[in-house]
Amino acid sequence: MGMDIAFWILAVVSVASALAVVLTRDLFRAALFLVLCFFTVAGIYATLSADFLAGAQVLIYVGAIGVFIIFAIMLTRDSRQGSPSGRLRLPALFIGFLFLATMIFALVNTDWNVVAEVPTESTTSAIAHAIFSEDGFVLAFEIAAALMLAAIIGAIVLVRDK
Amino acid sequence: MDLYLLSPEISLLATALAVILLDLFVKEKWILGWVSVTGVIVSAIFALSLWGRVETSFGGALAVDQFSIFFSLLFLGIAALILISSTEYSRKFAAFRAEYYALVLLATTGMMLLASTRELISIFVALELTGISLYVLAGFLKDAKSSEAGLKYLLLGAVASAVLLYGMALVYGLTGTTYLDEIAAAISSQGILGSPALLMGIVLLVAGFGFKIAAVPFQMWVPDVYEGAPTPVTAYLSVASKAAGFAVILRIFYEALGPASLDWGMIFAVLAAITMTIGNIVALTQKNIKRMLAYSSIAQAGYIMIGLAAFTAEASSAIMFFLACYALTNLGAFIAIIAISNKINSDEIADYSGMVRRAPLFALALALCLISLTGIPPTAGFMAKIYIFSAGVNADLLWLVIIAVINSVISAYYYLRVVRVMFLGEPLSEERVHASSGLRIALAITCLGVLLLGIYPWILMKYSEIAAITFLP
């Protein structure tokens, strides 16, 4: 029961803050709402017993990415004006709602696999095993290392003068 | 866990690192390009040594079979030609030569992994490895158009990745696994029509991969990115990125969603018809040759999607043969364009007027490649179209093949218009166009390939047939 109440509060706040990110004109405030949204998503992970994921969400998204976005905005001029509204606003709204309606229809009409009991043990060691064991996701982990290398080289190329 | 199965990818990654490190010590930067080409050849030798083995590793996440090796060799061949033809072009970004070669190698590594991983998370990370490298390469010139190309590609690519991830998450949520063979087992036991969310997940997967192969309605990034990106990168995007998209679609849809085949064959048939028609009609009015080839590449993706709609072993063999022929042809066209526009500094079709008198060999090569793109014998493009159309007819998709034939006739107008301008127009100046030996070698290889496959198609077809039966016996 307590979990249900917590979930609904977090869900409403996360959707409201996500909407605020899109609708606020002031970029700085939008960034703060984004941080709030990241926080509530971390809360939802916690209610789902995904403790490690919730911690990682706070550390990486709220901490690192949130701070980066705010830094970037503060180094940019004219942050108060935000992005100009385009001519495609109405079609975009229409497509967005159409997608939302389809997704809600699909999600409601599907039988989801639901576990009867809430798992109680910590997930950290299970995640470590899944990532690093021989029949786990170690290949994806190694490709991610190459991906980081490509991203770093790319960042250097784009930032440095010709 | 057998690391030797991963040796082509590891050696290519090592070459990328070696190029960056060598850049710190070497004064003559032209060496870097040839080091990269050597690395590609070494990787191809490793890949060839794996031909014939059908094994999986990393708990089933990595598959080495004829299908993955066919595509690995295709990507390596494309990368080698791109690297050779970039040697002269790369003086436009002389300070970043090593980074350019390294990113091309990293993107190729990602594509090879795309063709050989069979687990959704690995597929996604490999896709991002390819994507991130290509976003940067598209913006490499750092002028207004190139930066616009890089930014557009990045933003739309990120949206496509998000859509793809959403689809993968839904598929995982309903099947409980990210391994393609286990997804296939789960789908065949529980069926697909009972769960709209699974269907929605597959639609989102089609949308995400549709972006990579530039199928309508996910094609809006193509013309601007192709026009703004450095021409070798455009060539690379138009053939390798597209082939990688088709490789991963073939693997996911044939291996994981095979039991649900009836539900998505029709999606691809309709998308194929729309894609080729829109691509060809918009191409008719283009004045810039890179933009024209961008729309032409959209139309070609439409022809290839006939094979996806047909869903037979013959069709997937036809897709692979088509991709190889298309790669040779389109690379040839772009290499000729690089050579010509290096000198005249323009990509407008009107400026190609009378080019046959200023650069007879390049004009002839470009004409040959455009004829092959149209699908006129004796070129590779003709054989590829015959093969994929007959696969479509054999799968009862006659209506789609008729649309494709009408489209081929429309496409002849804009391909041959360029040939007419080059051969019958008056030259704008008497200055001859010369090019480096790298470009000449690359162009000679592609043109010989186009003619060879047009006359003796079975030297490649027998391998694409072997590769195709990996999924469908």
C-alpha cells in the first residue's frame, strides 16, 4: 500500500516535471525540471526494488549529466529566450498524441509477465555477475569501451580548431 | 569463450589505436592512410580464415557464420576503398588526418559487430559505435554545411536510437530475454497477435532500423547530410551504413521474429513501394549531384526492401548480392565525383558539362556507374535488380515488382541526364582534370567490379547463397 502511494506520487511528479522541461521557455529552469525528473525516475526504480539502478541514476543522471547541462547553459548567452516555436508545432502535437494513444492502448491490452512477490535481496552482485561473467553481457561491455574511445576522439576533433 | 572468433574486429580496433599513436611520432602523415589500409587487409585475412566455421561465443551473444563473414568482408572492402580514395581529399582537414582514419576504422568495427552480434544490447551498443563515429565524420569539414550535416545526423540519429531502444525494451519486457534465438522461442510459444505491446515493439524496431537504411518516412536526414558531409564520408554513409542496417534487420527479423513472419512482411512491402517511389520522384528535380545520389540511395533502399518483404532464402541471398553490387557501383560514382569536384570545386550537375573532354576516364567511369545504378546490362546493377525482382515474383509479390520496374524507368531519366550533360554539353573550361593515384586505383577496382559482376554474377552469387542459408535452410 505504502509502495503504491509512493509510486503514484513519483509518477505524477515525473510526468509533470517532464512536461515542464518541454513547455518552460527559460532554458535554465527547464534544466532544473529535468534534474527533478531524473530524481523521480530514480525514486520509481527504488520502488521497483532496483536499488543499484536507482543509485546509478542519481549519481550519473542527476549528478554528472545534470551538472553538465547546467554548466553548458550558463556558458551560453541568451538562455532566457529558449528555442523559438516552429511552424510544425501543431502537427508535432498531433503525432505525439497519436503515438501516446497507440502506446497506452497497446500497453493496457497486453498480458504482462508479473512476479507475485517483491524481490528483497540487493541487486548489485547480480548485475555485476550479469555484466562480467563469461556468458553475460561482457561483449556489450567491451564494445561500449570502443564506443567511449570513438566519442572521445570525436569530441577532440569537434572542439579543437582546424 | 574463443577470442579468435573476434579477431577481425580486434585487429581493426588495434589498427585504429595504432594510427592515433603513430600520428604523435610520424612526420609524413600520408603513411597513416596506408597503415589503415594494411589494417583493413589484415582484418580481412582473419575474417577469411573464419569462413566455414559456424560457432557462437560470449554465451551466444556473438555469432560467427557465413552471413556475418560475408558482411564483414563487404564492410572491409568498402572501408579499404574509402580510405584509399580519402588520401588526397584529407588535405582539407590536414590536422585531423589520424582521427579521420581512426573514426572510419571504428565505424567499420561497429558495422562488423552489427552483422555478427545476436543479442539486443550488444546490437544496440555496436549500432551506437557506428553512429557516433559517423556523426563526427559527417561534421569533419567544420564549415557551415558540414556542421549542419553533423548536427542533423546526430539529432535525428539520437531520436532513432531512442525509438529503437523503446522497441527493444518492449520486446525484452514481453519475452524476458535479449538473445535473438530465445526471443524466437518465446514468440513461437506465445504467439504475437495476443499482445499488442509486442507488435508495437516490432513496429518501433522497424522505425529505428528504417532510419539507418534511410527508408521513407525516416529519410528526411539523408539529402542534407549527404550534401554537407565530406564526399568520401557521404560515399561511406550511402553504402556501408545502409548495408549494416540491412544486415541487422536480416538478422533480427529472420532469426528472432521469424516465427511471426506474416505480420511484418507486409509492412516492408508497403514501405518498399513508398520508399522507391518518393526517392525516385524527388531525385528527378535535383541539381546538385550529391543530393541526387542521396535520393537515388533512398530509391535503391526501396528496391532492396523487396527482399525483406519476400522473406525467403532466395530473397536474403538477393539482398546480399544487391548490397555488394550497389556498394561497388555507388562507391565508383562517388569516387569519380571526388576526383572531379576536387578540381572544379562544385557539385552542381550543370558544372559537369562536357566533362568527357576534360576528364575522359572519370567521365566514362561515372557514366558506367550511373548506367549500373539504372540497371542496364552489362553491369552489376542489372544483375542485382534481376535477382531481387525474381525473388519478389517467386514470393508472390508481383505488384511490388511492377512498381519497382516502373520506378527503374523513371530513374533512368535522372541518371542518364547526368551522362548526357557530361557527353553532349559544352565544356565550361579547357582545363584538364587530374587526380591522385589513390583515386585512380580505387576507381579502377570499382569499375572492374561493376563490369565483372555484370558479366559473371555467379562468382559472388554462390557465396551470397551460402551466406543466406544461415537462417533459412
